[in-house]
Amino acid sequence: MFRAVNYLKPLLLLNTIFLIEAQHSYYDDDLSTLGQRINAQVQRNLAPLQGLGARINARVQNSVQHMQNDLSTLGERITQNVEEGLKPVRALELNRRMMDGIGGQTIVTHFPSDVKFIVKNSNTYKCKGEISLKSGDCSGVLEPFEITQSSPKTDWCFLRGYSQVNDNWIV
């Protein structure tokens, strides 16, 4: 029996050597292609990033172009908004100037009563005749006009009716 065991030892040793060589050969194959496999995996993972710089640049250019278009008209839009916002202030200014007499004199026709007024230096006069639109002179009698409690309601132009100033309608 001692001899049989001795015969088995070389067989076991050969079998072990074969297994080690087979495993070593597997590792050699595995290691020889390891770089290629890593490179292939890295390339697969980097594929979505190919051309990223060009895509980012295109998006930035598109965004900047849109902003440049908006900025090119910014001044005009600001001016428009300011002008629109100042319309009520300008209307008040014009109304005040008309009350004082624009350029020293304003011609006012009140409807529906067709009363003609001339405003000179903050004084209102009623013209009993025709007013020349070129010279602003009254062809008839020019008398001071004052609104009193007994004045007809149609003469209260700030309460009723419309006024036409220098051929422009004022509501």
C-alpha cells in the first residue's frame, strides 16, 4: 500500500502542474487582451462625449445670438415704454399749457354749444364772432369769460361735451 501511494504522488503532482499551467495560460490570455478590453470599454463610455465641445459651442452661439437680437432693440423698447408711461404726464402738461394759452394764445371751440373761446395768458375770453385760425384773432366782440353757478352746463367744458383745440379733439 505504501508503494501505491508513492505512485499516486507523481500523478497528483502532474495533474496539479497541468492545472497551474492551464490557469496561468488563461491569465496570460486574459492579461494580454486586458488593455484592449479596457480601451474598448473606455471608448464606449466616452462615445456620448464625442463632439461635446462643438455642441456646447453651438448652443452658446445660439443663445448669444438670441440675446444680441434682444439687446439690439433694448434702447428702442425702453424709449417706447418711457414715452408710453409719460403720456398722462404730457397730457397734464399740455392741458396746463392750453389753459395758459399755448404760445400766448389758444383757440377753443366748445361743442355742442359751438361757443368759441380764446385763451391768452391764462385768461379765457368768449368770441362773439369768427376766429381766424391763421391769426387767432376774433372778428367780433371779445369779452372775458367766467364760469359761474348760473352758467349753462354746456359751457362747463370740463364737465360736459367735447372741446376742439386748434382743430384737434380733446376729450
